[in-house]
Amino acid sequence: MLELRPNCELCDSDLPTDSTDVFICSFECTFCKHCSKIKLEGICPNCNGELVRRPIRPVASLKKYPALIRRVYSK
């Protein structure tokens, strides 16, 4: 189950669960579109893995499996 982290790990901007502008690696490191595309050029700075668009969890599933509240920020 994806953690659905609430913020970009690089710039700490809020990332809504229904946003199509959120990118993750296979370890679920999470970044906004700007950081992912411009600053990181599609490569995770933690594992060197590919950053891909995070899928959107359906609203019904969010009730049972909510997004994380804890923020991960590694500047």
C-alpha cells in the first residue's frame, strides 16, 4: 500500500492526494512536479531510481486507507 506522503521531500510543498503532479520512486520518495522534472530531472536523489507519476487513490479507498499525516522533508 502506497504511503501517499503529504509533501514534496525537496521543497516541502503540500501535495494533495488527488493531484496528478506528484512523482515517486520505487521506495516512495515523493516530489512535486517542479522538483521532479526541473531540479531532479526525473531521477530520485535518494536511490537514483526513476520518478514516475503517483497514482491517485479512489476516494472510497482513502476512507479506509488514508494518506500519511507525517511529513518527510530532506533538504
